[in-house]
Amino acid sequence: MQNFVEDFLLLNAYCPLPGLGCLKIETLNAQILEGGQLLRGPKSSIVFSDTKIDAGLFLQYIAYKNNQTLSQASSLLSEFCKSIEDIPASQKFTIGSIGNFSKGLDNRLYFEQQELPDNFTPDISLQRVIHPNQVHAVLVGDAERTNEFMNDYLTGTKPVKQYKWWIAASIFFMLSVAAIVIYINSNSFSYRFGNMSFISPTDEPVTYQKVN
């Protein structure tokens, strides 16, 4: 049964123990320590609570693994939980590699997780990379400012922004188009632009004869 409890817990993050409570896996988020210089990865812990959870799915798992009926699986699980409840105060009840049950002076059950070695979840050193030509946040006391703001504040000069080349090229292109349009509108009938020229009309030829 210890193996069934361990496997079901790792697969589903919980395992009901009828009459006792439930084992659950809780995961702590990653943490940044020592002023942002150290990253501690997410860590899982196994906790025991007296919360009652339906054991139907766990009974199906036991019956499948043992090739038994649900009634037989229920009897097996009840005997297992009874053996945990009846442990003496001076002894521990070990469940696989996940931890131990023990009973305190108040006759209550407590669960102690088997801790993993530190090399399973090592801390990672962090180093902040700052690009000098990019705007980035700077912590000043309890307030957050930008490096441009602090440079302006300390030197009294406003930092000059470097505009990208395509902005200047776009402005030049638009001014050129505007100049061409204005030139065409103001010189619509001038021979100096393209092949436009005036055509002088000629006198119509005489195609008839006067009769006296």
C-alpha cells in the first residue's frame, strides 16, 4: 500500500486517506534572494491535512493495480489507514520515500516530508545586464526611475535622443513629393516641364466658291 499511496500522490498531487485526511503536494513559486543576485527555483512540499476527500478514484487505482474488486480495495485501504492511526507515540510510519507519519503528545497525527538533497534544486546566481544605449529602470531609494531621468537630474542636461535613419529618410521623401506636386500645379502649361507646349491655331482653308 505504501507504493500505491506514493505513486497516486505523485500522479495526482493528492492522495485521500479515509478516516485520517489527505496528503497533498503544494508548490512554492521561484524566489529572487539577496538583492536580486540569487534565484531559488520552485519547490514542492508534501503536507498532511484533515480535509476529507472522496477516495473513489484512489480505490479504482488500487483495484486495477491489484486486480481486485472495489470492495477488496476498500478493505485494504481501510486496514492501511487503521495501522497509521494506531501507531504508538514513540514510533514512525514510513510511506515509501515521501515521508513519515508520527503521533504527537496530543495524540494527533503529523507528517514529516523526506527532504530532497540540495543538489536536486540548486540556487542559480543572477547577473543584471544593462545596455548603456537603452532606457532601463533604476531604483532610487523607494522610487523607480529611468537612467535618462537620473542623467538629466544629475547633469542638468537633457539627453539627446538618437533618431533612426529611416525617420529622416521618410521626412525627406514626403517633402520631395510635396515640392513636385506644387511645381506641377504652378506650371501646368509651361513648356519647361515635360513635353507640354502651346499649339497655335491656323486659318481654315477656303473650301467653297462664291457665285455671283
